[in-house]
Amino acid sequence: MATAAFILIAYLIGSLSFAVIVSRAFGLPDPRTYGSGNPGATNVLRTGRMLAALLTLTGDAGKGWLAVFLAQRFAAAYGVDATGVAACAVVVFLGHLFPAFFRFKGGKGV
């Protein structure tokens, strides 16, 4: 049961779209409405705001790191084995590609 909770949390972390979050914070248009329509750092860069694109890239990379770090850090305490931690790494990536918060349309997974 703990492994399933870890996997769900990793998926939800992966579902955070930093392109949308950063664009809203900077008062930029939704990146899904211009350019390629992809919520990613390259599309945010099309606004001409390099800092926003850099924060998007950092946030998207950071959420993958965070999910795996948390899984590794707390796995032993909750009886989650190495396979469960590896599953978290895969699922955070799938959350990025198919985010629950945005109707399962997300990043390209570069």
C-alpha cells in the first residue's frame, strides 16, 4: 500500500506544469495557447522572457529530482523497495507527459 502511495505522489509531483505556473507568476499568456502549444521551456522562451523559461526548465527538472529524492529518502521507513523507488522515477516522468491537472496533455518529455 505504501508503494502505491509513493507512486501516486510521484505522479502528482510530475503533473505540476512549471510552464503554466511560471507563466501565471510572470503575468505571461498560457503557454498552451501560443507557439507550439506545448507547455515547456522552449515555448515559454517564445515570450522573450529568458528568466521565465529558465525557471520553467529548472522547475521541470527539479520535480523529477524531488520525486526520486523523496522516494529514496522515505522508502526504507515505509517498506518500499528499490523497485518502488524506480517506479516513482518512471511515474514522475509520466506525470510530466500526461498531467492530471491539465486533462492529461503535458510536456513532450525531452
